[in-house]
Amino acid sequence: MGGLTDEQVAKMLAGMTDNYSDWIRIYSPVVMNNPQQPELAEEFAQCLLKSRPDITLVIFSMIILSDCRQEVAKLKTPVLILQPQDDPFVPTQVGEYLHQVIPNSQLRTIYSQGHFPHLSNPTEVIRAIFDYLAIK
């Protein structure tokens, strides 16, 4: 279970293919989901605009179309799962699922908006990592 339907995925991939720069301008604010910090969406957009569209499409397709559920249960190394509280692409059920199936995992909700908590709230991410490492 993920955050997007097959139709939404197809629409996103078509948007990337049809007009990459327009897709970025629409996608960046949605993925950052942080209207209080519009500079984050702009910075993310500028990074994507510097990338070759064909390569970005391949990478994005691999990420969004891959299903690694059978593999995650095989992990042996302890894992910290960071789940943003308000991620438009990965609902909290995904973090909970990963925590249930990955042995030796710890789930930590990150109080941030958007899909990239390391950009929208790096202090919280750093704190969560330090807390996790202190336990180990």
C-alpha cells in the first residue's frame, strides 16, 4: 500500500515525459508540501531542472514502480525508519508496515511536512538519528 494510485503514477510519468519543466513546477510544491517555506520547493525545482530529463525519468520510474516488499523482511541490520508526519507520497501506514516486517527496526515519526524531512526539518532528522545511535 502506497500513497498513489496507478492512475496518479501514470499521470505523473506522462507529465514528466510531455513537459519536464512544467511537471517540475507543479510537482515541486506538492512534494515539498511546505507553503510556509516556498524556497524549499524552488530549490528542489532548480535541482531537478539541472538534471537530464531522460535520466530523471528512468530514476523516478524505478523508484515509483519498484516493489521491494519481499526484500525488506530479509534485512538483518538494525534500521531506523523515519516517517514524516505529513508526507504526500508515503502515508504513515507505509512506515508502520516497514516497522512490522523489518526485524530490529525502530519507527520514528518526524514532525515535518513533505516528502523530504531532511530538507524541511533537518534538525528533527538529525535529532532522530542521534537518538537512535545513542540507543545502539
